[in-house]
Amino acid sequence: MREVTILLHNVRSAHNVGSIFRTADAAGVKKIYLSGYTPIPIDRFGRAQKKIAKTALGAEKFLQWEYCKSPMRAISKLKKEKWKIVGVEQHARAKDYSSIRTNRPIVFAFGNEVRGLSKNILNVCDEILEIPMHGAMVRQAHHPRHSGRGKESLNVSVAAGIILFSVR
């Protein structure tokens, strides 16, 4: 089975981080890199971060993780070790997530819930994947006078689950 690692950069919600830990553990992820202001499983006194623990349900205790202030340092290290860096983001360069084909170990990078991944991170990604959104198109086709738009993206923890299990 191919090795998979995750990079979470500037994910603000501790609940999302905990949920991703739990899903990552279930999907066999090797390690999670946390960067920027992404909350980590323990506070500065070494105590469990309750919001992460609530949704991770123990996965944060068993899954390897590492905090690095700069995501670029982790990405640079992983690239030298021949990991394929894959950003998960809606972007002009993005391909459908189901199109990924590689035998190399993969790092999936996920960003902030609102702003996504920074341009700097996207620029160093070997590939960018997105999960196509169909809700807005379907509603517009059936209700042409409906002026509201559908959701443009999924919650970061849901997106992580789809991506992680699609490579398994």
C-alpha cells in the first residue's frame, strides 16, 4: 500500500483537525504535518487539546504528527525524500481527484477553511486536485430563476475523507 501523509496549513478549527486525525487513522495515513496556526493535539503545557480530542477520539494519541511553523520547510524536506506533493484546492490547474495516478508516496496538502491553500504552497505542488461540486449546477438547471448559488466547496474534514479513501 502506498504511503500517505497529510499537511494541514492554517486550518483554524480544532474540531476539523480532530476529525481529520480520526479519518487519517482510519485510512492508514503515516503522519500529519500541522503548520501555521493549525491547532495541535497538545497545548503548550503538554495537556490534551480538548476540542481536538473530542473529534479525534484517541487517534491523535496514536497517529504520528509534527508541528512546523513554516509549511515550506516540511514540503522541501518531503520533496527531497521523493514524496509527491498534492494540493487539494479549487484552482485553474486542478484536476478531478479521481484522476490521480502515482506509485510514489503522497503528501496531501489542505488549507484554511475559507481561503484554502496559499499561492506559495500551490506553486510548489506537483499536482493540484479538486472535488467537483455539482449542487449549484443542478439547482440552476432545474430552477433557472433561482439566484442563490450552491456551496462551492466541502468542509475540509469531509474533503480529506474523500481524498484519503479514494487513494486506498
